[in-house]
Amino acid sequence: MRPKFQKSEIKTEKPILVFAQDVSESIIANKTDYFDKNIYSDSIKIFLSKLSDSYETRTLIFGNQSVESDSFVFDHNQSNLGQLFTQVENQFNTSNLTDLIVASDGIINAGKVNAILENTNVKIHTLLLGDTNTNPDVSIQKVRTNKYAVLNNNFPLEVVVKSNVDVSNLALIISDNNEIIERRSISLKDGLNRFYYTFLASKSGTHELDVQIEGIKDEVNFINNRSTVLLEVLDYNQNILIISSCPHPDISALKNAIIKIQGTRIKSVLIKDFNESIDDYNLICFFKPFDSPKMLKILSQCEKLGTPSFTFTGNNLDKKQIYLPKIGVKRETDFKGTNIVDIYLSDDFDAFKLNKGWFSIFSSLPPVSVPFSASYLLKKNAFSLLKQKINGVELPYPIIFFYKSNETNHGVFLGEGIWKWNMTQQQNGFSTNEVDLFLQKIFQYLKKIDPKKRLKLNVPKLVLEDEPLIISSEFYNNNFELSNNNDLFFSYRDSSGKEFKKKMNRNEDIYQLALHHLSPGNYTFKAELKSNNQVYQENGKFSVFKSKKEWTDLTANHSFLRSLSGKSNSYFLNELKELANNLKNNAREKVKTRNTIENTDVIDFKWILFILLVLPFSEWILRKYKGMI
């Protein structure tokens, strides 16, 4: 047996009262005659101190986020009531929380507007701030456009204007980088009004599109009369020239494929009609160049200028040995006549990625006509993509191959007959897309790439403070294929010089990063990636603008607050004393009492054991001393 002491104690818990203050900008933007933020803050502190004898008082603020604080600055750019309720539920879940006072103007513009407090034992009181009077007001609710537009293409712009009165002859002005591009007189109906525009993207780069609407009589809030969006105009244009000695159906097949590459311009011309410089072209495609001395001269120019080329030789190269080095074939190669061959993709080709489905598709495509040779001798740095197959036997002889000259890629098709490929796929009910993608891959590989542009970063030049900055990036490897095998770091510095560094996340073949809660101001950034002992960098700037969400509508929504607490539990600021008295009068019944019983082993009380042992021993000594034993 282990004897125990039992101790019973009655404990009381004061009720907890949470005062939650909305510190969003609309509280002070919606000015009233009786509201001063400094006087208000002092009055709330006095109000809570008077309740401290009856309640354990706690103060929270809510807006962008909900935190425990008694500092009322009123600088948050949004109001999130749902976040407040979540924090109250989590922080006071097991405590004696009985009352929650929400001081707000009822303008809730973030999170769940219809958020509720799950704990039904908590009584909600609302302190009604702001002005419910409606002043005449027009505001730009939204401006929508594409994120990107291609140079010399049209882009749309939608402007959504809200008005609480009918009004006419208002000026709506649209500016592009501070230059007015549209000025129109508009009429507005009570409610939402939409206006649509189309503009030409005539200049590449970043365009700040500013939309402004004229104010109306008796309007108080002019901040919501203006809105800005950003548009990036991209110059993807690649000029491709197709020169041929005669018309050929392969030319149409090729054009139909590469014209689908966004921003690509194609010009097809017979050599007899071509009299311009090739300097303006990024890639030149030749059809049967050996039939024309003029075309051979242009082919030589491509090599000297470092302009990529793709040459279709045709199916007859008899007695053309002297020209063969111009297309990466050794002069010793002896071509005699033509041959009809099937095709197959080289399984050791690694210059760019091949879709797995292409291996089966291309093995079933119609044969092509090629110049025949018993031995195809290519330059040392040449490698084949498409090869010949005869009677089911795969031969090492090339059909499509590539070589490099003066650090420039060149491609050659030994033969003709690609026009049959799409036709056969159509006849068999298949999409022609795979053949087109195959040809597009070839042109993408041949395209000359500036090494400095292998890292492409997409950073919005402008973002609002309550929105995340979404960054994406592409890196192209030596074969100009998307690759994210290497780490990409994104560093940014604010206007005070403080620097932050993030590692971008990999998502499929690209990189992505989202930056949240950026303060308004101007930033500089640098992205850096290391690959094969080379460092690739991209620098730039972006700006974070102050959000105008709180200024969109400044009319206080007291009806919403009353729906939270009930009409009898809603108070104006001048009724703060009445609220304090009601809370005091009900405080006693909210006190929680608990009877706690504590059991303790006697052995834990050392002094009791000491007494129990010392007293008998002392008695024995005394008796012994007096001769009683």
C-alpha cells in the first residue's frame, strides 16, 4: 500500500474578451467627423482597461493578416475576416473565450466574405465604423489585356467601369508609357459598364497601359478613377527565306510546317526572281541549289556570314562532286542515278529530343527518292537524323544529316518527296501534326542562338502588393532544348539595398518561383545559372505598386456587420460606454469554476517522514535516559 494525501481546490477562470480591430486603409480613407485614429486608439485602450477587472482582455488586428497587437496603424491594403476567425478558433480553442468584439467598417475584400466563427459559445459584438452615406462615384473596377503580344499584331483591352449614378460625357483616357493612345467620351449607367478596345503592338518591350476616367460632380474618392496594367510586346520574328530553282510540292509541305512557328516570317521565291541581300534572313532553305550558279553563290555566302541553311539536294547529284563540300559531303562520294528508299530515325541521334512515337510513325511513311551512291562520305563533324532502309534492312546511309561550319549549324536532305508524308497521314486518318512537329524541330535546331539568350527569364515588370510575383524561366542547353538540370538562383534587392536570394523550383522542363508579400517599391533582380563551366545571367527591374483594393468602394457595410452579431449586439463608436456596461453586467455569469482534486503520495512529503521517524526514536532515548526501560 502507498498512503496518499488528497487535496481539493476550487479554481475560477475569468472570461476572455478578444477585441479585433480592422486595420485596413478604408477605415481612415472613409473619414467621418467623429473619427480620429489617435483619439480612437486611446479610447479603445481605456475601454479595455475598464473591463480588465471582469475579463481577461486580448487585442488582435486583422487586414492582410491577423496578429495579436494593440497597434492600430490602418495601413493594410485588404481586409480578411475569415483569417481573423481562423486565428481566434486556433488560439483560444481550449480557453474560456466568451466574447469577440469586431471593430470594422464591414468592407471585406479578401478571403471568404461569408466567413463564420465555428465556436457558437462565443458571443460576437460589432463596433460599427465608417460612413454608410453614398457619394456619387465612378471607379475603374478592372482592366484586362493579354500578358504578352507579338510585335505587329493586335491585342485586346477591356475596361470595366462601375458607377452608382447615371452620367454622360465623361472622358476615358488610355495612355501607353505616358503617351495618350485613346481618348473617348463615354456615358455610364448605374452599375457595371464594359468598354472594349483593340490596339496594334507596334513596338517591342514593356508597355505600361494607364486607364483614367474623369471624375464627376460631388465625387469624394478619386483614387479609384485610375488603373494600370502591363503588357509585354515580344519580337519573336524569324525571317526564313526559301529559294528554289523550280516549283516543287516539297516547298509547300515545308512552308505549311514552319509557318506554324509563332512569329516566323517566310518568303518563298524562285532564284531567277531573287535580287535582294540575304543579310535580313535568319535561315535560308535551298531547293536543288546545284542547278543554279546564282544559288550556289548564295550558299557560299551563308557559310561566310554564319547564316544557317537547310538544303534539299533533289534526287540527282550525278557529276556534282565539285559542289559536294558546300553541303558537308566529301568530294570522293560518287553519285550515280537515283534510288527509292524507305526511311527510319537514327536511334543514336541526340542533337535534340525525338518524340518516342516518331520512330514507329516514320518507319511507316512513304519512301523518298534519293541520289544513289555505294558509299556516302560525310564531313567529320556530320551526323545523321534520318537514314535509308531497303527491303526492311536498315542501312547507315544518310537522308537528313547535319554538320557545323564556322560555329553555325547546317542541315541537308539528300533527296526529295516529303510532300507524300502528310498526304499519306491524312489518307490514313492521322493528324499531320507529327510530321510538322518533326520539321519544326529541325528548323529550331538550325536557328542560330545567341549564347547570352539561352537563359530566358519572365519577370512581370509591375505587380500589386497584394498579388504574388510569378516568375518563370527557360534555359536552353547546347542543342537549344529546354532543360532544368542545373540550379537557377533568383536574387532581388529592394530600394533600401536589402538583398534576398531564392532557388527557383523545377516544373517539368522550366523553372518557376512565386514571391509573396512584397512591399511597394522598386526592385532590381539577377538570375544566375551555371552550366558546363559557363555562367548565364539575366538582370532587370520590377516594381511593386500599392494596392488600391481598399479604395475601390468606401461605403461602410454595416448591414453585413449586423448580420454577424445581431442588431442588438451592434454599437456605434459613441455607444462604447453602453457596450462596456453590458459586458460588465454579464461578466459574473461567464466565470468558469473548476474543482480540482490532487492526490499526492505521502512518501513525497519528506518532512512528514522525518517527523514519523524522529519522534519514536526521541521517545526511546528519553525513556532510556530516565531508566524507564
